[in-house]
Amino acid sequence: MEWFEDEALWADFTDVLFSAERAAEAETRAASSPLLRVAPGTRVLDLGCGPGTYTVPLARRGAEVTGVDLSAALLDRASTAASEAGTEVRLVRADMREFAEADRFDLVISMYTSFGLFDDHEENMRVLRNARTCLAPGGRLLIDLYGKEVMARDGARPKILDVEGGTLIVRGTVLDDWTRFRDDFYLVRDGRVRQASIVHHLYSAVELKRMLAEAGFTGVECFGGFDAEPYDHRARRLIVRGVRA
């Protein structure tokens, strides 16, 4: 079983991986980011939507949003969040390596380093090709992740965070000559210690731009944050956008 197929991980760590602060951040970005601007009726696909962190805010702004995730537990949370927000969203349990609905969407998003989860490079390329298939001509793909350059600048320092009812310790490790990264999470709560690990590819801007071009995207651009600032030494995230011609 792959780590992302472990429902116990999402059950134990959803509250800390998808915190109230992260939800508020997504609301702000959906309202203000030029990269996430949607008009009413815009057809959006949220790949790896989790508990609806971006699915719900974009739907609240009038987009017709489909959220895709492999975790039934996370999709249940997304359904609850949408209901509580008074929004309608379409939620699909599917593997992003397999999900493809041709010409259906105007915008495909992949947030919080949800891209690059698979050990095999070709499987990650398949996700990109599926995303292109899903887009209507002129549609955009937007990928948000922790870029290799940002990691090299900031380092993988351990973090100790206060969470509701406990403490979260996060340790990051660069793997395989800077090609992959592992986050180890230790949650101390109610007298128990729960541990989980997340592993993903660590991409540079050049590497990801090359992959999007190989998958058939044009006009590929990189940004350093959701205000569409340059991807430079001040960047906080690596955000890559490509267009289906």
C-alpha cells in the first residue's frame, strides 16, 4: 500500500495537515489571488482536493467545482464543508493517475504539493497529461508546491507546533540526491504518539517547466507566490501555470 492510500493517516492527521489557519489562507487566496481568479460558471477541477480547502472557497465565488481525491475520509470532510458553506460541489473518489474527463474544465488546480507523489516519473507525467486532457482549449493548469530552490534556501529545519490538544513535530529529509523529500510527522496528543510520513518529488522550476512542456502545455510560467510575484530568491512557493492550446 502506498502511503497516500492509508486512510488511518488522513483520519489521524487531517486536523493538523488541513488546519483552520490553512482554510482561512485558502479563503483569502481565492478572493484575492490573480492566479485563482474565477468568474461565475468557471469549470474548475481540484486534483487532490482533500477536505475541500480550495474546492469550497472557489465554489463560493461562483465556480462549478469538481474535487477529486483518493481518500474517502477526506471527501466526506469536503462534502460536510460544502454543505456547511451552502455551496454545491461535485466530489469524485478517484486516482489522479486515472481520472480524465476530456475538454470539461477551464481551470485545473493542484495545491499544497499534491503533485509529484508517485515514485515513477512516468506516473507523474500521466497526471499532467490527464490534466491537459481534462482542460478545454485555452484552459489553464495551476500547480502549487514547495520548490527545490525554496527548500535549498530555507533548509529542512525541524518544526515544533502547538495544535489543538497536543503538539506536532515535523522533520524533513532530502532524499536521493535532491530528487525527493520526506516529511515525518509526530503528533503527541492524549498520551499517544502517532507517526506518519509523506514522500514526494522535489522539483525545481526548470524541471517542472520542462515536464509541462513535454505534457503538451504552452505558455508555461513560474511564480513565487499567489500574488503572481516572480520566482526568485524571495519566493515562498513554486507555482507553475501552463495553458492548453
